[in-house]
Amino acid sequence: MNRVKEGADQVQARAVWLGRREYGAVLARQKDLVQKVRRGVEPDTLLLVEHDPVITLGRTAKKEHLLLSEEALKERGISLFAVERGGDVTYHGPGQLVGYPILDLNRHGRDLHLLLRNYEEVLIRTLAEFGVAARRFPPYTGVWVGEEKVAAIGVAVEHWVSFHGFAFNVDPNLDHFRLIIPCGISEYGVTSLAHLLGRPVGLMEVIPHIVRHFTDVFGLTFAAVEEELPGYSER
């Protein structure tokens, strides 16, 4: 799949590595950026983060797909959030690389189907760098290796600015996915890059590939991957 606008000029953007962060704080950061990107105060921004353990419920989530109560999850140190992204229930946690592209879709095409396919393309190309042949698996959204999902995708759009995004299983605790029916899909499994390669994989090993392929697919230019330490305050 080609980038959104083949041959278009590269657009300056930001890629920011947030490190490990609590989910609620990063959700607030996304919403702040949506408004700033919409007003032109900030450029298109790709937030990259590793979350503390959390389960999120999308707009179409079904209660029966959450296999433990909120109280039981808290006892295990896992938070629960209902959010505005599309899709069902999903898990985020250490060892998973989560990407939140805050993009002005007036520049990238007002086409949510294309947006999802482009996120998949970034991840498929990244996995190929590690010798893994990943694929799309219609009618399901996300990236798959065989019949196991290695990356989930769910987006929201406000005034044609995107937020939420993708969750790439680099080396998470796969047992945590047994606490839910991931994305409401019970007949297929979940895997990780580390499981597929048979070795540990760090997020910093993956991030440069994600950023490079995001550049190619979306026609953006990142000066560098900025690293932001905890303690961000709204500007």
C-alpha cells in the first residue's frame, strides 16, 4: 500500500517517546493534542508509549468480553477505562508498544478505512524487518501472523483529527490477554514479536522501524524521536 498521497511533499511532524506511563495521563495528553493540532498550534504528532497494565473498553465493547470484575482487576494492579475509540476490549501493558498518531486528516485524507489500512501497513513493514511475514486478516482489523493477532488497532476522530491508534505486542505478558476476549474475538489467539522470534525484544529495538515506516506511509518527516521524561504539564 502506498502512502496517502503518492509523491506528496514531506510534512514536518513530531515523534515523542513517553516511556512508561499511566493510561489516564496519556489519554488526557492525546485530547489536549487533538485540540492543538486542529488549531495548528502543534504539528501532526506520533506519541509512543509503554503503559502500566490497563484494560480499555471501546465503543462496541461487550461486558461479557471482560472476564474479571473491575475489583478483581484492581487486585491484580490492572486499571480499567471506557474510551471513545472504535472496537471492543483490549489490553495494554509493559512490553507492548502503543502508538497514538494525532493526525489532521484534512492533510491525510478523510477516509477512516484508509487510515486503518495505513496503520496496518506500518506494522506489517516493521515486522518484515524482523523476518516476520505478517498480514491483514479481513474482516478483522489489526495485524496477524497466521491466525494470531500481533497488533490491535482502534481509532477515534474529532473534527477530523485522529487519536487512539495501535498496540503492538513486542514482548508483553501474554497471560494478561486471558483476562479478556481480545477485541471480542474468541476463535483466534494473540502472539508477540518476542514469541515469534523466540527471544526477548526491547521496545527501543522496534521504535526506529516504526518511525521510519510511519514516515514512508504517511509522508511525514520526523526531525528525531524526542524523549519526554515524566512530569509533563499542559502548555
